[in-house]
Amino acid sequence: MFIDIDCIQKRKNKEHTCGDYFISKRYPEISRLIAVLSDGLGSGIKAHILSCMTATMMAKFIEAGKDIKKASEIIMESLPICQIRKISYSTFSAIDCNEDGSVKIVEEGNPSFIWIHNSQIIEPEYVTVSSKKFTDRKVQVYNITLEENDRLIFCSDGITQSGLGTQKFKLGLRRQGLADIVTNVLKIAPTISSRDLSRHIISEALKCEEDLLPKDDMSAMCLFFRNPRQALVFTGPPYHNQRDNFYANIFKDFKGKKAICGGTTANLISRELNIPIENGKILASGSLPPMSYMKGVDLVTEGILTLTRAYEYLEQDEPVTNDDPAGRLTDFLLNSDCITFMIGAKINQAHYDPNLPIEIEIRKNIMKKIGHILETRYIKKVIFQYM
């Protein structure tokens, strides 16, 4: 199974920094994922530093092999108390999840997470651990087992308290309101990705505010336990011409979505598999070479220019609104979980033309950048296969 996780955040109105902090890391070699969402006291730079410190410490403890319960006790004992408000400087939710479905969760101060199983909300049992140093500080520890299509929803209190004091939401959206938002959208889009679901939660929470502006930092973290969406991107011809047919057949037999990036690569696949190429029309932006079409292939684009632009879109970390080949490629990547890049090692001399823009990089380097950002920021599984 695959753990699809993402977190979308919105900083408090008129603040330049989000006071919530999210950190996540995937360990493909042991089929494990760790994630922490922390909410710093107040907002702005101070809150950001405190939440970053809390989340980073928690993730490092778990990564080092310390039991998540023990790690939470250490964090709970370490966090100082605000001398004015007499409450903890930050709160957190931490997840240690394996691809077999076993999950450990600890929460301290954040709204209780929502577990959705077979369209029903499950209220799991938990163990409460109290701080020996601070008597009013407690963590809830959960040990649960996920099944296919289960979802976990976490958030900071900026979500559950959105609309607080308004006529419609005098007590805020609250946890039940969040649960209603999630269950309603799942009825319409049961396979919605964690990224899109997180964005939807933020959007709906903002609608609770009379002026549609966040009165506190907002974070929505969603986890979706499901079968992985496999994708293959073939770019660049193999170093040895005699291997063209071998790699073309690997491409043909791949089970999942498939994309080709590069005119020479598309011609190779067309020739070896006897699939004609249909020329496409220039899309709205007109700044990139047009896409082509091949039967059995989900996406066919030009190579380096499109890959470079797609990387720029990935760096922006915002929904892609440009309906151009790079935007289509970005959506292709973000809507996949396990992405295999088949990268040809044959050098295309056109990439060394001094008349081309200086920001264009050779294929291997741009693919490494794309793979790195997909793994670190978008928490995808990435495999490189050089040909």
C-alpha cells in the first residue's frame, strides 16, 4: 500500500510567516513514513521558530529509533511555558506510519485527528501520558491499524476555530464541522488526493470567516492509505542504439500512467513500437513547443524546455493554472505516487547550443532536481533508471 500524505498551510492575515510547521520524511527502504505538525503559540516569527523547533526535534527523535511515546514525553518535558498566558509554547501531532497499515500517533494540544474508515468516522482508543514536570500537560497516544482507502485528517486549531465569534460559527467551525467538510467532499470525490483534500479544507475554513481572511495560522494535514498510483516518464534516448527496442518494450509493458518527454524519445518509441505520432496544437501560453499524441501514452511533450518549466512550477508549490505542456506534466507528476524516470544517457548536442537560454540544464541534472523536489517537498517515491 501507499501512504499519500500532504499538508497545506495558510498564514494568519498580515503575518509574513506561518506559525505552524509541518515536516515529513519517507523511508522507502523500510516502507515507513514519519510526519509532524506543530502549532506555535501566537503567530509570526516567534511562533514559527517554536513550532519548527518542536516538529524538528520530534522527527529527529523518531528517526533515531526512539519510540514515539518516549519521544513525545521528552518533548513535553522540554517545552517551556509562556509566562504571560501560562500555556505551552507549542502543540504537536506526530505520526509514525508503516505501509502495512500500522500507525502510531501522539497528540499534544492540537485538535484530535479524524479517522475515516468505510465512510464512517472511527473514534479510536488511546492512552494518556501526563508530564511529570507540568501536571496540566498531557499527550494522547494511539496505536491503530489502517485498511485500504482509510484516511486520517489532522489540523491546527486555526481550522477548528475558524469563524469564531461570527453569527454562523459562534464557537468556530469545531471538529464536527471539519468532519462534515471532509465526509461531504468524499461522497463526491472518494479518490481525492491528500493534497487536493487539504486545499479543500483550507478553502472551506476560510469561508467561515466573514471577510474570508484567516484570523490564525491554518494547517490541514491529510493522509490517504491506498494502492499506489504508478507512473513512468521516459526521457532521452539510450546510450547504446541497439538497446532501443529493449527499453521501448519496458515502456510498453509498464502498468500505470506513461509520459514521454523529448521529440527524439517520442520518435524512438514510435519507431520501435510502430505507433504513429500525431502533432498537437500550441496551447494557451504558446511559449513551449506543443504536445504530441500517441496511442497508449498519457502525455507526450518536448524535452528539456518543458522539464525545466515543470521544475519551476513544482518550486512554486501553488496550483498550476497554466494549461501548457509543463503544466500538464506537473499535474501528471503530482497525481502519481511512485514515479519511475527512465533517463537516456545519450547526449543531445542541441543542449550545448550557445544560442539557447543559459538556464537550460542537461537532462540528467534537471531530472535530479525534479526527483529531489518530488521526494522532499511532495513526499513521492522516485526511482531513477539510467539507460
